Amino acid sequence: MGFRSPSKKYSFALIQPAEVDQLVEAIVKSESGGILRNKDFLKRAMINQDSTITIAAKKKGDLMGVVNGLAIRNQPVSPQITFIWVKDRTLSLEGVPQMLIETFEKEARKRNPKASSLDVNLPTFDFNSIALYSVSGFLIEGFIKGLRGGPDVVIMRRGFQKPSKTPVA
């Protein structure tokens, strides 16, 4: 299933099970550290298509970015983004992460039409991600104190907008 991007430079599509290994390799190859270097984590996050959504952004067939998260069908739990990855900083400046968030939200709303918001949990030290989600309309809802030496976490949420009935020129 493909989606058109606002810029028409990129195509967005749900990944297929056969693509998981290729996506994992591309992500691990480009990351210098952190959880996105863990192949097992990435495979587990992408493999269960009943409860997860993984969308790839491509440009002329080349992988440019990925968004992954949970969206359990017809459950009273808000969909949640697990991670966003883009190939390089230039793509961030072009707005690919925001496009991935918007595409993820559309798919999450299809899977769980009763949900009213989209959530993300981030380590408090990840200033870049907190800024990305803030400019994308997410608000800080709370904090979780790190357990057993783990990092403190900020909880961010964005309410789903009702589709406008007013035409946009």
C-alpha cells in the first residue's frame, strides 16, 4: 500500500515482511550507537504486523527513512511511535520525519478509529527528538523516573485532529 507525500519527492508505504532484513541492515549500517544498532530489537519491532506499523519513505526506490510504532486494532490504547529513522540530516531538513509522523498517524487512525491521540516516549536527554515532536504538535504530558539506572523518560502526546470540512485552497 503506497501513500503520496506532500512534496511528491518521496513515496511512503507499509513495509512487507520480506523487506524487514533489508531495512534493518540499512538502519544499523547508518547508526553510530544506541538502540537502533540492535538488529534483534529492530526485527522484533517490525515483524508483528498485527500490532505494529512500519512505514518506509523512499525516493526513486532508495530507502530514506522509516517510522515504526504500535497500533493495536480496535483497542482502547493510543497508538504509539516507537522510533523514527532517516538516512541523513539533509532529509530531516527536508521534513521527512514530519511526513513519516503524518503518514503513521493516518495508518494508525485506520487501524484504531476510536483512538483520540498519538503518543511517543523519549529519553529526556534526546533533545533533538523532543524538538521534532514539539514542532510536530506533540505536547509534554508527563515524565517517568528512570528505573535501575535507566534514563528518565518524557511522555509526549498529540491529539488527533478531526478532518476539516472546509476546503483548503
